Amino acid sequence: MTNAAIYDETKQRITDLVRGRDASLPVDACPGWSVKDVVAHLGGGLRDFVDRRFDGVESGEWGERQVRDRRDNSLDDAFAEWSSNRELAAPLFDTPIGSTLITEVVMHEHDLRAALDTPGERENVAVRSALTKPLQQLDKRMRENEVPALRIVLEHGERVVGAGEPKGTLTASSFELLRAIGGRRSADQIKDMEWEGDPDVWIASFALFGKHRDTDFTE
């Protein structure tokens, strides 16, 4: 499947999931945000990708600005903007940004599923595709910081991240790995995954967004 097709199918699942539900429900995976805020962020963030506006990404202000600027909008407004910006973003899906967009939308699909107590879609191609960019980033970070290589065993195969011979192994589902790398698990939860070797060697590298969750998050 193409990035565009994966994105559109995920967008439709989110639409079907959220329509008719309480848009004010808090989304624990995104502290301070409601269901409506997550949809507003997806639409607003897509426009920022189109405009190449990335100020505040490292601090978290990037997403907070999108939500804050749309606080008075309705859920219908959020969906309308998202659809409009999806058309503008069409050329991006065939560029390296495409894999980032997949990670973003799939991660938030499961944030919303957790908030609405509607788990599912954890073993599909979207989840596997959403891992592409985070694994590239993990590999880059480990090489830059000279962290020993790690073998990661997933349900559809395995790969080595980092340079040299792997000094340990992590066995996980694609879904759990995505949530761990994506900041949806605490350090203790990541350490409790299926490791061969001392997880403390790699735990800091898994904080791709600056830090792990302070508290455990189950879904």
C-alpha cells in the first residue's frame, strides 16, 4: 500500500471512531488534550507540514500551538480542516515526509482508541508502516551516541539498530514497540518488555521525544 492509502484509511478509521462520541473526553496519552484537540492537532499539524513550519517541535510547543489556536473550533471544524489540508498535503506522501505523516496519524489513532476504550487495528499494515520513521530515528540516535547495537525481533521479522554486532535482543509486537518508542510507555514498562541483555543499556535511546512517560500507560 502507498503512504497516501495508509494515511487515508487511518483517517477514515479515526473519523468513524470519533463521530458521535464525546469530543470533550480527555486523551490520557496526550496530557491536557481532549478528543477534539487530537483531531484539531492532526488537521493543523498537516498544514504545518505543508508549510514546513516546525518551530517548537523539540519543546512540544508545535502541537500545543495548533491545539490552542483551534480551542474554540468545533469537532466538525476540526474534521473539515483536516480534510482540506489532506488535499494540500497530497504531494508530501511520495517524499520522505510521508513516513512521518504515517507515524503521526497512526500514533494518534491509538491514543484516541485508548481514550474511547475501543482497542483494535493493532496488527495491520498501518502499524508496521508507522514504525519505519521511529526505527530510523532510533538507529540514528544509537549510532550518534555510540550505544551498542540491538536486535529487535518483531512478528514480521527482525532488524538490527545501531552499529556493529548486537549486544542484546528485544522481542516485541510492532504495536508495543511503536507505543514504547513513541513515548506512550514509562521507562519501567519498557524495561518489563522481553529483553535479552540489560535494558538500561538502551532505555535512554528509546526516549525519541525527549523523555518517557512519568507514569505507566496501559491500553
